[in-house]
Amino acid sequence: MILASLSATELYRAHTPRWSFAPLSGAGAAVQGGRFNRKGIEALYLTLEAKTALAEYQQVSPLLEPCMLTSHIASVGRVVDLRQFDGSDVWDPLWTDWDTDWRNFAFNLRIRYHG
């Protein structure tokens, strides 16, 4: 896992209207779990580009309800930098499937990774 730090960096998130009242809570991700968090664990998914935040929001369907795009200036000591995922051997093999269709496994097939 490659860790990076960010200093006074602008980060973006697209929220559904029902979670827009608390954009930093991470509670929405805890409801069903996500790619990198289990159900019941709050997580705040942010990105360096607004277009990536919108693409993440629309990954289930491009016809979702309207969203609220937020930007945050943050300094973070340790963050996983997925831009550096280049298939090199510095990544643990666990990460080779980070971009699989996790929603299908978790919600349709009811398969969970318990590593």
C-alpha cells in the first residue's frame, strides 16, 4: 500500500441530497458499506478532481437523483494514493482486485471478503 500525505489540498465529493446536510460525516458509506469500508464503519471518500467525484456518484446509474458537489481544503497525514496503482510489485497482492465490481459481489451475490 502506498501512503501519501496532503497539505492544504482541495478535495471533492458528490453527495446524494439526503446526506448533503453532513458532508463530512461518512455515515452514508456506513449504511451499506463500500469498496474500502465494511457496513457500520464510517468512511469519507474524496478525490482530487471534481469529474472523478461525479463519475463515482454515477457509477451505479447515470440517471441518479441530483447530487451536491462539495469541495474541501484538507491536510491529511496518511492517505492511500490509488493514482500510484500501476501494477508494480510495491503493492500487496490483496490490492490487485481493488477495482472489481464489488457491488455485485456484496449486494447481489452476498459474497464478502473477510481477509
